[in-house]
Amino acid sequence: MSSQKTVPNGVKFLIGGTSGMAATCFVQPLDLIKNRMQLSGTKTSTLSVTSGILKNEGVLALYSGLSAGLMRQATYTTTRLGIYTWLMEVSSKDNEQPSFVVKALLGMVAGCVGAFVGTPAEVALIRMTADGRSPIAERRNYKNVFDALFRIIREEGLFTLWRGAIPTMGRAMVVNAAQLASYSQAKQTLLDTGYFEENILLHFASSMISGLVTTAASMPVDIAKTRIQNMKTINGKPEFTGAIDVLTKVVRNEGLFALWKGFFPYYARLGPHTVLTFIFLEQMTAAYKTHLA
């Protein structure tokens, strides 16, 4: 009987956001390592960055900015899921789902709106994960995400919370389009081989393939977003004028492949985060239907 029970939209959004937050608890260290690599400005590796953090800051430093990571999921994931579900309902006629292309476009719109809502938490996250690499005198030392948000407003103005919003929204559109297309295609291809069936193993394999495509497509936009959100104003002038300026300087000073700096931790985070989010989503939805519906 429980399978026939429906879950209200409000609860769907809540479960979606909570699923993303639960998954973040597992992958936060990878986010921190990726951000440090993107901000390094020099040739570096996942191993050297990780060992440097452990040696100089300790194991717990790998979870720096966790409160901002959770806030980002609470805002971005919940909004994205809510908008996407609503748009899907509006676009579905006579119980027929929209075409794949329409789904991809809806995903891009939902990701764009979600990214705008989630940008303040993203700015706090980038700064909190980057803080440990700065000299002690230059560290911002935010206590938690709320302290970060209030201090940014007080010290730099309200609109600083949306610094890098355009590349953040651009990245969200690229991520959503690439994820939807590659996940669906990978899942179908794996099923066609005859070696897979509809279960967690299929979802995991599809997510990892999707993560590879999505990472390659979105990393240049991600590095622009990360550097803009962490930049400081020197003598009244910001370090970068926009995303194109960041990308141009990175290619000129660090080489073309620097646009994919932090590829491994980004990829290692994206695949499992997707899998964990869906596992938590399915389990919480089933629990709601069993115990609360």
C-alpha cells in the first residue's frame, strides 16, 4: 500500500535539500581540496594539497566550511528541486512527460534559479575553505556560515553575497544540462549491455560516468567562479573584472590545463555526492510513505 501513497511537494523539497546536506557531510573534504587547488595559482596536486592541509592544519581542517556547505545544499538543492518539480508538472500534459530536450532545458532553468539563491552560501563556502591557505594575518576567520554572511554584509556590502553569481549560474546550467544528458545516456547504454539491471550498482556506475562528463564540461566555469568569489580588492581595484578576465589570466599565467585544476577531487566529489543524494532521497521518501503518509 505504501507505494501508492503520495508525498506532498513541500515534503519533496525538504527531503531533497536534506538528502543533499547528508551527502555533503561525506564529500566536504573533497570540496575543500578542490577549492584550494583552484586558488593555488601554481602547479599542484591533490596529494600535495591534502598532505599540506593535514600537516599544517590538522585532520579537522578538512571539514572547514562545513556549515556553509550545508547551507548551500539547504538553499541551492532545495530551490533547484522545487523549481524543477514545479516546471515538470506544468510541462506534463495528460500524464505524458516532456521530451528529453525539454527536461534538459527545465533542468538548466531550475539550476540557474537555484544557483542564484545559493550564491551567498557559495561565497561563504569558498572563503571558509580557502582561509587556511592564507597567512595568519590575512585570514578572515569566519566562525560559521552565519558569521560569514553577516560579516560580508557589514564589511563589504549586501551585494558582495552575490559576487560571482553569473559564473555560478552559468556553471549550474552547464552542470544540470550535462548531468541530465550524460546520466540518462550512460544508464541506457549500461542497461543495453545486459550486465546491469535497475539497482544501486547501475545508479552508481551511471553517476560516475555522468560525473566525468559534467566535470570536464563545467570546471573552467567553476574555476572562474571560485577565484571571483575569493578575490580581494587591492588599492580599491578588484583582482578580476569578470569570468573572462579570470580565464584569460589563468591560461596566460598557468597554462590551458590549469582550467581543469582540481579535476580529481571535483570528480571524486560529484559522482558520490549524486549517488549519496539519491540513496538518501529514496530512503527518506520510503520512510515518509511508511511512517508518516
